[in-house]
Amino acid sequence: GGGVAVFEPLVELNGEHLNVAKISESGKKQRKNWTLMWSVLTSDQMLFYKERQQETSLKTGSKPDVLQLCGAIIEWTTEKSSRKNVFQIRTNTGSEYLIQADSYATASKWYDAIRKAVDSSTKL
Ligand code: I3S
């Protein structure tokens, strides 16, 4: 009993390496820099970790980049990268991310799950 409250995300889709490039922050364009990120989907956020988080270290590991899905827009794009299977997420604060996986099955699995999380968190 009686522990310290820790952040435990409600995970919808866990742990996979995806290529991620943040191309805008607060409406300001940024230089594209693809990075392999350990990605976790919660009910209303995408969490991008620099390194794979073991289940036990989700609470204590390095801080992730957090993408808020409420009010975000997600769409496939063939214009913003020459890579295949790229989709884009724009947040309601003007950040834009490109997400990519070489496997279409992987990319579409994440796309579908994120779109559902966007829809349900936007309705809250
Ligand atoms: O949209 P861009 O500028 O063609 O994106 C490419 C650049 O980010 C490039 O880096 P340099 O600016 O250091 O050359 C990357 O190496 C490429 O991968 C980017 O294009 P793709 O098509 O891979 O997203």
C-alpha cells in the first residue's frame, strides 16, 4: 500500500520502432531529420522514446517526446517524403510529424490505431 503515484499510460499499441521526423514545431518549419523512435500509442497521445522502453522501465526510463492527439489531423502523404508508407500527423498546436515504416502492414496498423485514438480523444 501507499506508493508514489506514477505515470502509467493506458497503452493502446505498444512498442515498435518507427521512423519519425518532426517537420514543424508551433507552426515553424524544422529541418527534416528522420530518427528511429520506440513508439507507443496511448488513448490520447503518441510517445516517442529514443530507446526501447522495457515494461518495467516505462515508469522510470527516459522522457519521451509527446504528441497530443486531441484535435490532431492524420493523413497519408506521398508529397513530403520520397519514402514509402509515410503518414503525417498535425497537432492542434501546429506541430507536424512524419511517420514511416518500410512494411506497409506496420505503417497501416499504426495509421488505423492512431486515427481511432484521434477520433475518440477529439470527441471527449
Ligand atoms: O524533404 P527533404 O529535404 O528532401 O528531406 C530529405 C532530407 O531530410 C535529407 O537530409 P539532408 O537535408 O541532410 O540532405 C534526408 O537524408 C532525406 O532522407 C530526406 O528525404 P526523404 O525523402 O527521405 O524524406
